[in-house]
Amino acid sequence: MLVAHYEELADCVLRLLGEEDRGRVYHRQWCARVFAEALVGLKSTDRKRYLAQVVAICDVYMWKLLRRDAGLSRDQTELALIELLAPLTKEDQ
């Protein structure tokens, strides 16, 4: 889901970073919505930390580092992100 999101929107998102504050709010809201299930039931401080970690891992610059800078394929980028998110989302890879 994340890689598909960036494959479609990354170039636009990178341009929007010129409007960084708005982009940051949109990204945090997107992460909170997409990963809502993983955040349910956490204490406020834990939820805040987990959401911050998810936001960092899902940042467009992380995608850029993996996909553009490291030259990973789309599938390998997706796998790398799943591996990074797995401890937070408790999803099986």
C-alpha cells in the first residue's frame, strides 16, 4: 500500500515539500488513518511514539532513499518497508 501510494504520488509529494507544513500534516493524518488498527489500545505516550515511528518510516524521503538512491526495485522497496514496519504493526511479513 505504501509503495503504491508513493509510486503514484511521490513526485507530487516531493514538490509539495515546498509547502512542508501542509505536507507534514497530511502525511501524519494519512499514517494515523492507515495504521489506526496498530495504534488502537495504546497508552497516549506509546501511541504518540509509535505514530512518530510510523511517520518516520513512511516518510517520502525513506521511500526515496530505498527506491531512488539505493536503486531497489518496487518489490524490494515494499519488502524493506514491511520489514521496518513489522515490529510496530505486528503484521507477519
